[in-house]
Amino acid sequence: MTLVFTGVCSHAPGITGRSERATQAQRDGLYGAFAEMRVALEATKPDAIILLAAEHFANFFMNNMPAYALGMGAVYEGPIEDPEWLRIPKRMAKGDPDLSLRIIKEMLNSVDVAYCEEWQFDHGIMVPLHFLDPNNELTIIPGNINCQGPPLTPLHRAWAFGEAIRRAADAVPERIALVATGGISHWPATPDSGRINEDWDRDFLDRWLANDKDRLLDYTDAATYAEGGQGGFEIRTFIAAAAAAGGRGTLHFYEPIPIFAVGCTVATMEIV
């Protein structure tokens, strides 16, 4: 077994860009949970980390919107946003084209995944990296599930994508970590920005922590949009992580923080 770590976390730009506008207790709780995740991640000594996000039209647009993509570059730059706005300095993160190629080739046996030798990181990857790799030491393999432009991949296919990540990780000798990032309920870039459906979030987290496949896949896009907003489509990344890990989860932090515009979440999952 070479999948050595699986976790999920929020990636909202306000987590760093508007940090001073949250209460100190909220900020300390969330930042502390990220720090605990970093320590746990480092303890597994990964050779590379797959950061699975929901990319926000930084690299893909409606002229070419793959359902799934993985990076195959030697280096990656980010953030694509204004660093002063996001409050995260620009960095050049290192990749591993050979490792990415081997993972992608294995995954193609069961899922269709695009590959990208160029990838600019937006906040979906940069916010987690800011906390989990502050010294820019990790080897990164970026991943994306289209959660932005319908038609969106069905949830059972997001599950299959996570299973493919697990098979590919277990097929290479390197130690692979997986962190899936996104929001649960949120309404970004709309008049409802800052709205959070805590009941919906906690129900989803109950399903995720139990790794209850049937209940995780028992959502329709229409119901998700009504209850969780367009940002709720990002449950796909969490679902893929559950499929890859196979075990039960541990919730380290959840709190709705409206100024961050999302129910901020940090959780890990047992690998079985």
C-alpha cells in the first residue's frame, strides 16, 4: 500500500485574504486544525501529494472543460490571483512528470483523465498549500474535478475517479498522499456569498465520516444547488477522497464562518 494519507479541507480565498475579519477563536481553531493536518501529513513522509481541487476557470474554460485532469508538469506557479488579495506569496512548486505519467497511465485503465504539463494554481490549491507546505518542500501533483461548468460528472463517476487514484497510488513504489479540497455549502461570487447551510453541511459530513457510499452518492445536482449553492458541487472532491481511502473519517474542525463564505472544514480519513 503506497497511499499513505488522505484528508479533506476547505480552500476559500477568504481564509487567508480576509483572515483578520474572523474572530480570533474562529481563526485560531481553523489554523490550528490545518497545522495538525500538516504534522500528520509530514509524519507519513510522502514522496508526493495529489492535491485534488475544483479549479475555478484559471486553466480550463468552456472551450475545453475536462471532467477530470491531473498535472504532469515539472513545476507549477501560483497563485494566479493577485498575491496581495489572497495574501499568499507567489511560489514555484515542484512536480514530478515521471511519477505523474505513471499514475495517469494506471488511472486510464478505468477512467478518462486529461493531463496538463502546464498548470497555474489558483486559491483552490494555494490556500491548502499555504498551510500544509509552508516551506514549499512537497512534490505536487495537482488534480481537478470539474465542479464549475455543467454538465458535471455524475457522483458515481467521482467515486470511480477516487478508486482509480487509489489503484494508481498502490501501483507505484512512491508514498502518495491525497488531499481533496473544496467547500461544502457556499454561494461564491453571488449576492448570497457568505450564506452557509450548516444543517446540510453537517449531514454531508456525517455521510462522509461514515464513508457511506450509498448516502454520499444519493444527491442530485438540483437538490445540491438548492441546498448547498453552486459551490456545493465541490462535494465531488470529498467523495473521490472517500473512495480512495476506504475507511472512516475524523473531523478535526468544522465551523460556518460567513466572512470566509464557507463552512470551514478540516478532516482526515483512515486508509484501509
